[in-house]
Amino acid sequence: MQRRAGSDLPPPLSPTTLAPPAWSRIAHHPKSQNPKHQRTGSDASSTSRSSDSEVDLNSSDAADPLAASCPAHLLHQRARTPSPPPPAALDAVATADPLPPPPAHAVPHPHAPQSAAEAHHHFHPAAVPLAALVEGIASVSLPHPATPTTATTTASDRRRPAPLASPTAPDTNMSQASAARSSSRSAPNLAAVAVSSEVMKLTPYTFPTERLQLVQQDPRKEPLVLVACGSYSPITYLHLRMFEMAMDSVSEAGRFEMLGGYFSPVHDGYGKIGLASAEHRVAMCRLAATASDWLMVDAWEPSQPAYVRTIAVLDHFHHELNVVRGGVTLPDGTRRPIRIMLLAGGDLIESFGTPNLWAEADLHRILGEYGCFIIERTGTDVWAFLLSHDILYEHRRNVFVVKQLIYNDISSTKVRLFVKRNMSIKYLVPDSVMHHIYAHRLYIGEREPPSAV
């Protein structure tokens, strides 16, 4: 409503802003009051209807004599504070002017008045729309109390569809690892069991050469074979990446020509916590190496009757490659010996300083006769240790440090803990290794020292 000209008073509030109670609107219905109290003219046309379900206080066919003399805000004040209606007026309104019917699309309310005579006992301006709204809400399927919704979803929820709510439904928080182990008849696990008889064989022993480069391409370079000794319980993607990072370093430097790489799993006599049997560890290494065209697994070390020192393993490779096979063939048909070097992570090199763990004579031979490629690992300072360790510094020209450009701290210890805690290990190890672990239920219920993580 517009402010009247020449008035300093605020504009009056419309009936839609401060609506009176339902009974007051019935009592002041235009047809139930004296015509002299009805407004017409500009006052009547300036106020609009609030809704079809409300009674309009401002529309009439007669003129209000007070409208011309009384200020507009007094008229609205009178309309907002009515006196209680007499019963006779209510009856007159109920019989003379029944309430309009609800819209055709509205759903009838179960307690709606059945006749016009009952209207003044049940009328509420929003009764019909509210009934329709309640019916609409009731028709919405709410989540089952056993499966409450949350504001966020976990990765485990995104990996698989949520089960139907039922008394026998599986736990919605079951991890992928737990689900895979519980399904002993799954196709990947059955396939893993089918190949286990082949990949787990340790005897009869034969030195693997199926992916070894037998002819050197560039005779100006020194032929090289890398050997990685370790537990591999289980083998992870980081173990595979170590060979690839060493290959990149060799290609960049241009001094060596890489002929092949070997995994040599440690003997069971090593006695480390969480160490699976040699058969399983050799099998997992073989499964992981199938995706490579230059990596192989040698089962000589774990098939020995007792624990074998690292220097003895390197001597074994020298014997097989240079003594038995006479080295590598050059393009002109001649042969030359192959350089054999140890591939290790920064944590293994730091163990060189542990008292009574490595014999000094073995360290001199490992670093002096063979040499070592060291892959930096997260949290290790290889260069600082190289400077502080006397034997390493003495043979520093045979030590090649490879920096990780993309840091990867996956460890076998963490993978074992994930399996124990029913957490997923997918993308931490090759799928074939994961299915072998599940099929043979490895690392379940085993104890891990808290300091190992």
C-alpha cells in the first residue's frame, strides 16, 4: 500500500502481513456485518487478496462512511483487533456463506467437515493445502532405520552397491578384503589356487633365464644384472618400481646395459615376524614378475637347507651367469663377464651400520667386488649415511644412489596389517598377488610389532 500524500505516518500493514485469527475473519465477513462498516473505493482496491482460502476483509458493494474521515491506519487497527463474535453471527455466516470447496487437485483431509454447518468448527485457512502436503510426505520412502544415511560416503561405499536391508544382509561396512576372503569360491581365488601348484614349486631347481638378454646390443657399455634380496612377504608395487627406477638411472647414465633383474626371496630361517613360507613368497614374486619382460625370480636362496648370507647369494649369481654360461654374447660372437650388483632400498643400506648384523668382510666384498644400487626411500638420508659409514665411503664409487621422483612408501608390513584389519590391499600389490593372499588366507591373525609400521 502506498503512503498517502501529506501524511507523516508509516504506511499501514496489509491484512496479508498481520492476518487475524480465523474466527475474527469469519466474524468480520462482509456479509455478516453492517454495510456501514464495509469499505469501498481506493481503500478497498488498494488491498489485495492473500489467498483463495482466506476471507477478503476489504471487498464489498457498499460504502463505508468512516473511510473518508478516519485515517487508514485506524481502520486497519480496528480490523486487526476485533471483538469476539456472538454465536448468532457465527450461525448466520455458516448458513449464509459456506466456505469455498478445496481445489480439485487437493486430497480430502480425513477430518474435513462434512457439511457447511460444521465449517465454523473445523475451518483453518491452510487446512486443505496442509493435508495435501502431509499426504505427499507420507508417500516418500524414508531410509530404513538399520541403514541410516550420512552426509558423506566412504570409499568402501563407492566400491560396491549397498546391500538391501534385511536381517541376514551382510555388514555394509565390510571391506573389500573381508568380502573377498569370505567368498572362498570366487573365480579369482579359484584361479589362484589352480596355478599355485606350479608357481609354488621350489624343486627341482633350475636357474631362470627366460627373460634374460643373452646378446649384448652395445659392446661399449658394461653388461649389468641386478639382484634384489629381501623378504617379499608380500611383494608390493614398490619392489617392482625399484627395478624400474634403477633401469631409468642406468639408461640416463649410459655406463651400463641392463640385461635382466632377479628377485631372490630370503630363506625361512631368517625368522622375521610376518614371514610367510618360502613357497608362498616365491609364488607371489613369480606372479608379480609375469607382467615384466626383464624381471625373474630365483628360488635358489629359499630352497637351501639353511639361511644364506647376501654375499653367498651374489656369488651364486656370478657362478650361474659367468661360470656356467660364460657371461653374455657380444655382437661379434665373443663373450664377456656380466657385472652383478645388489639392488637395495635405503633402509637396507642403513642396516649396514647395525652392530653385529653384517660382517665387515661381507660388506667389503658386496660393495668392493659387486657394487650396489640404492633406491632412496621416504624418511632415509642415504647421502648422510654414505658419508658417515666408513666401508660405504671407501667403496663409494661402486655405490649408485637413485632418487625417487615420485615418493612411494608402500611396505610389506603395512600390507600385512591391512589384511589383518580387513582393509583393502588392491592397488598396493598386483591383483594376482592379492588373490593368492586371499585364496591361501595369508597374514590373518598374525602378530606385528607396533614399531614395525
